Amino acid sequence: MKITFWGTRGSIPAPGPDTARYGGNTSCVEVRAAGHVLVFDAGTGLRPLGLALMRDFGSRPFTVHLFISHTHWDHIQGFPFFRPAYARDVTIHVYGAPGPGRSLEKVLRGQMEAEYFPVGLGDLAATVEVHEFRGDEIEIGDVRVAATHLNHPGMNLAYRVSSGGRRVVYATDHEPYARTLDHVAGRGAAGRAFGERLDDALVSFARDADLLISEAQYTDEEYAERIGWGHSPLSAAVELAVAARARSLALYHHDPLHDDDVIAGMERVARETLATQGAAIRCFAAAEGQSLTI
């Protein structure tokens, strides 16, 4: 599998000279596996990915499998600017969870209504098919994609891609359950114990991942003032990677307030923590335009 990061920022795009090294576009990761194009999230990074796909395929028909973790702005705002959506010989399968009040298709249509955008979802030239996740593993030829729920306001999914004996786990916008059920829900020790069981389920989901793409939006110092916001401190991402025995950890969903130096410092702290624990896990802060093959 070949993985390319097209958008690594969380919450809102943060372009500029202070974020040039790790990028300012919001969430979007491409996975090429067994001849298939899989894309995880449709943040603003989807726009340059779409241009690259059009160059790669030219006039040939192609299919894109787009997996949406959740429908907050930073994870869908690139879709109206996805160039393949305007090409007649392109098929786009969109997968994700239904919203609490509206279907996934209605949410996608909503951001392209006339009040927000000049082109409606139904006016796109490509064939767009929306599939709502109902718990079953998705099979795309020899590629399998499984999903599980994460702890974030609204309905949010993590995805696991399996192909050719390799695994990639995409888990962003998540806050450890044990750190919220006792504080936010006021459930004390009982909430913490229940949260720990839910956290263990995520560890099992990510077990033996060749690459774990895990958000690490906050430093641990910042997180103390942001409990319940639905994002992880750096230490939680490292703990998940160690517990799951991941081979590589990509720190992801960088905070828009973090410049390149802050992110590089978080990468350094994560590597030092892993070394102290004797964990042989390759760790890096995901950078826009970065590609790797597993």
C-alpha cells in the first residue's frame, strides 16, 4: 500500500510560512491498495489530490472510494472542489456514518446548497453513490475496510484498511474515553472503568497496524484545559500506538495554532517517550505531500 498525506491540519486550514513544513490543508489521506484508490476524509487537502488524480488518469475512467470519518467542516469542506467530481467518466463511492438528524447524503447536499455553493450535489458530472456504514466490513476487490466508532462530538468513525497482509488504521478526532467519562459525564471511578473498556476496544481495532495515523492535536499541557473537546493529547496517541503494537505512528490533525516548530517539538517528545519505553515504533509528524509505502 502507498499512503500519501494531502491534508494534515485539524479544525480549519492554516496556510502560511509558519506552517509550510507540515502543511495547512485539512484532513485528507490517500491510500493506493491493490489497484484501488481509497481516500480518507474530504478536507481541503482533497482539492490538490483531485488535481493529481486527473493528471494520473487523464481521460481514462476511474473510481474513487471516499471514506468520511465525520461531517465536521474540516473533514468535508474540500468535496465541492474535488475536480474528479466534475468528470463524466469518474465514479465516486462515499462511505460514512449517518448524522444524528440527517443522512450522510443530506449533509453532503447541504453544504452545496445555493446559499453556500453555486453547484449542487445533483449537478456533478461524476457518478456519486453514498453508502452509510452499518457495521459490516466493506470489500473493494481484495481490499477490506473495517470501521469502529470514536469518542468525538457527533458520529465519528475510525477506519482500518487491510490489503496484502498489511494494515493501515486511520483514527482521527478522538479523545480517550477514560479521560472524559469521569470528568465530563461526572461518573467518577465507574465512568473511568467503563471508559477504559471502550479504550481497550480501540486498541484491539488498531492491533498490529503497520501504520497508525492517530490524531495528536494537543500537547498534554493544552489538553488539561480542553477535556471534552473530542481531541487527543500527544501522550494518548503514543499510548495507543504502544498498546496496539503498531509498527509506525503518524501524528496527525495538527492544531491550527501550532506552527512548524511546535509540531516538530511534539514529534521529538513522542520519539523520546517511545525510546524511554523501549518501543521500536517509527514515529513522525505527518506532513502534507509526504508519501510512504508499506
